[in-house]
Amino acid sequence: MRRLPGTSRLPGTRRLSLLAVAGVLGLTLSTPAGAEVRDISRDTLAANDGWAAADGGTTGGATADDAHVFTVRDRSELVRALDGGSATPKIIRVAGTIDANTTDDGDTLDCDDYATDGYDLKKYLAAYDPRAWGSAKPSGPQEEARQASAARQAERVELAVGSNTTIVGLGDRAVLKGAGLQLRGADNVIIRNLELRDAYDCFPVWQPNTGGLGDWKTAYDNIWLRGATHVWIDHVTLSDQGHLDQDEPTYFGRNYLRHDGLLDITNESDLVTVSWSRFADHDKAMLIGNGDTATGDRGKLRVTLHHNEFAGVVQRAPRVRFGQVHVYNNRYVVPDDAHDYRYSLGISTESAVHAENNAFTTPGHIEAADLVKSWNGTSFHATGTLFNGYPVDLLTIYNAYNSGSERDLTPDVGWTPTLHGEIDSARQADHEVARGAGAGRIR
């Protein structure tokens, strides 16, 4: 019988009563005697569940002793529990909503609170207007003030996650707002049942030479893996909720973006599984491999993405360099009013993407060939694709549409995935992911 989403667990795992969970959240529940709910904080990744199951698997903080099991309700408690990114086995249970943009006393901080050394957006725009400044990299007092201001915000919102850690949301409304979880060199980490929203950069930098026209570059991914290994991200919801980039003004002819990636996997990260999660209302969702010249990524960046939903995502779902990435049973939804949609699957330098049984729903102005974009890519395996309810040969359509303008992609990516459960049809996965992906939906 096929395993339901989120049911992998450590044999003999402990359980919390519904009343215990309610007590943590300050709720009063009436429940039949003996009714229980699993303690998902001690779950571990099931065998064969994607790349994170390789080489010993991923257990997070499952072995933590009672002294290193924390329930956190605000930023200060979360920071203390994270312990500076230590490798001590630990379980961190998030209760309610935690805002990273707060003082140690819990007072809310906004962009004006971080601004220092005379930084002022109007002055910044005046100083680096391309019509006067030209194409040189910004320098001088306002850029220095921007950097100092950005450093003050980073000190608040960038949170280091160490090895042997499980972070799990309690109940169905656990939220981490405005934070960027940093997994730098961490091994054996689990993040589950948590909504991460609005990692909002107060101080984007103008880059005159980006993309030919210049662009705004922002900091803070909701989750950023740099050199991290054995990571399981499951039933999380990641979005811009709170500040939408499309609502931001335009400066120098470019949208003043405030968000970077939702989940980026870079700098020789390896053995990662992302499952039953929801990526929503965002521009650049997921980058796997951050540079064409990062040859140290060869043999790394092995990632599995399964049963995830990408809804209202403009691009990078994911964009891949170098990695062997298995993308199966995912659901992609492009809204009817999405006129800025660019692509879903990005095939870049030395990537080896093996896509199976994914479902795409798009408005009429988007064609199947638009789902894929290649930069220096050579191969792409795609089978079982469902496009607006109809099966399509995505690779053949892509090559036919781009013949003469881009290099044809071959179907041989040089590997065949073996670490996976039963792969459903795209149609079945579309229905199951719609009702089962995201925070608060572990069954």
C-alpha cells in the first residue's frame, strides 16, 4: 500500500497527546480519552525517500536528549535554541508566529529602525541614477550607508541552523516571518510543518550591469543551503506573503525587488530531499547551483523534489546547474493573470534533470514549450508530463519550438533515479499535492 504523505517516522517514535500540544499553544481542547497525535519532531526520513536518504540517511535531531528539546514562541527563544548553529542534536518546536524583525524584548522593527549612517532611499536613487552615475558599481557615502544598514538587518534576520537539528512547527499555524534560515556547512537537518514567509530585504542594491539593463539585487532566502548535506525539507510553505514584489515601485526602469529565493541550494550542497511543500507567489523560487564557474559543484547538488506545489511562481522551479536532480510528481499552477511568467524548469550548465510525471496548469497564452528554459544545458529527461489536462512530450515540444535559436537538449542525462517511492501518474499527483502539500497538512 502506498505511503501517505508525511508518514515516514522513526520506529517506536514517541507521541504527544492532543492536550499536550494544546497546552503549548494555549488552547483548550475536548478530546476522547486516549486520543493521540504523532510527535512528528522525532520523525526521520524514510529509506529511499530521495537523495537525502543516501549515505546513512537524514535523522535531524531525533537523538536529542530532553534537555535539547525546545518549544519556542519568539525570536529570542528561537535564537537561544539554535545555539549559534551548534552541532548538538536538538529539536526545536515552533509555536505560533515568530517574527525575526524584532528586538530581544519583542518590539517590532521596520526598515527605518535598521537605517544608519544617513542612508536614505531618495538620496540613494539620486546618487546612482544611471543617467548621471553610469554603469559603474555603486560606491561612495550612500552605498556605504546602505551596506551598514543591511548589516544591521542581517544581524536580526539571518539565523544559523547547525548539524543534527530538527525544526518543526506545532499544529497547523506555525509561522516564521521575515527570517532567512542559513544552513552553512550543516549536515543532517530536518525542517517540517512550518510556514516561512516574507524574508524581506529593506536595502536592495542597484547593479547597473546586471542583465544589460541593470537590476535590483536583494538578500535573504527563506532557506539557504550552502555546503549543507543530508537535508530533508517537508511540508513547508514558502511565500512572499506580507510584501508582494509586484506591488513594489519601479526605479531605474526595474521593479524594486525585495525578495531573493524561497529555497536556494548552492555551494556544494548535496543529498537533499524536498517533499510535500508549497512554493507560492514569488519570482525566483529555487536555485540549485549558483554559478556556471562553480566547478566544485560537480558530483554534488544531488536533490530530489517530489509532491511539491509551485503556485504563482515566475521562474526557477527549479533552475539547475551541475546537479543530478529528480523532479517527480510535482504540481505547477500559473494563475490566469500571470503576464510575467518566464519558465518553470531551468536547464543550465552541466545539469542532469530527470523529470517524471509532473502536472502543469497554465493560462492560454502560455505554451508547453514555455515551461522549460535552457542556458548552456545539453540534456533533459522528461516523461509523463501533463499540460492543462493533456499528456505531452515536453522534451520534443521544447526542441521543436526552440530549433535554430537554442541548442537541442538530449534525453540522456547520464543517470537513472533509484531513491524514490512509488511514482504516481501526473494526474493523480496533481490531485494529491493540491490537498496535501504545505505546512499544517501532515497526515
